[in-house]
Amino acid sequence: MATSDGSSNAATKEEAVQVEPKTGISFPMKLDDGKILYWLYVDSDKLKDLLKSKIEKAPSKPTEEMYQLAIDGDFGMTIKMVVSFSGVKLSMAKKGFTEAMRESMKKLTGQKNEELSNKVFGTTSDKIKLRLGSEMIVSKLPGYVLETKVNGELVSRVESELLCRAYFRNYLGEDTLECEKDSREMFGQSMLSLF
């Protein structure tokens, strides 16, 4: 499990825990420090094939080329975020994601691309309630389709290579947020293990 700063957090005995179904790892429902929990899943066979086709010899440490291949690759990749504190509204999450997407697109193309940035969460409203343990899942599907689900409900599905690249660049790009750098490094180490 990664937090938004890459650190791990243990639950106290009084805290409720949830088991992540894909990995079987348990995690606290609420963190004392307010960090957001998220997981990054990737089609490791496809990523391995891509890395080996572009990089002949395993580097000693993760390289920017490796991260860029993961960002640009046309294979399945998913970020699952779990709401770890109360009081979060979907409109707040949507606003944060949209602004991050605008900035990421600006770095990729020189323009913020408002229309495309707004498509990550589509026309969702606060009808979908976020509470402790709610899940937001954003996936890059083969064919560069970015799909967003909130609490299991499909809220957006957009075919766009640029949108996929911009979204995953927020987590894996070289200028990712400071609080994401440890998580990015952990992902880099897992890419090295694929060689």
C-alpha cells in the first residue's frame, strides 16, 4: 500500500481495517495524518515486454526512459484511491483532478486543454456520495481508453492517448508532486524487477 507520500502506515487496534481484494493486503480505513491511500496496478507482462523491447540491459536504478515507457505504453494500468477521511465531496475530488490534468496537459502540449481535462470525471455530481472507504478507480485500458469509476459506478470512459498520458504522468512523471516521489520510486523499483 502506498500513501500520497509513499510511506506506510500501520493501523492501531481500535481502527477498522479493510482488505484490498486484488492483493489481500489489509490497510487502515482512516489515517491519522490524512494522507490518501492509493494503489497502482499494471499489466506487468505487457510492461515487461515493452521495457525489454526498448531497453537492452537492466539499469542499476530506475531511469526516466522507464517511467516514460510506462506512461506512454498502450496497456492496462489502474490507480485505485480510497477515501481515508470524512467530509470529502465528489465535486472537491473532481476539481482537484481536473486542475492536475490541466497542468499535466500544459506540460505535455503547451495548452491546458480544458475540454479534455474535464472528461476524467465526466458530468458526475455530488449524487455519488463519498464516505470513508469509498473508491475512485481510474484505468488506462488498451487502446488508450481512460475509464473512471466511483464506488463501482462508471462515470467516464474516454478514448484519448493524451488524456491517458496526462493522467498517469501525474503519478509517474519526473516532475510529480513531492508527496508522490517515494511512491514513484517504489514503482520504479518494481519495474527493475521485471528485467
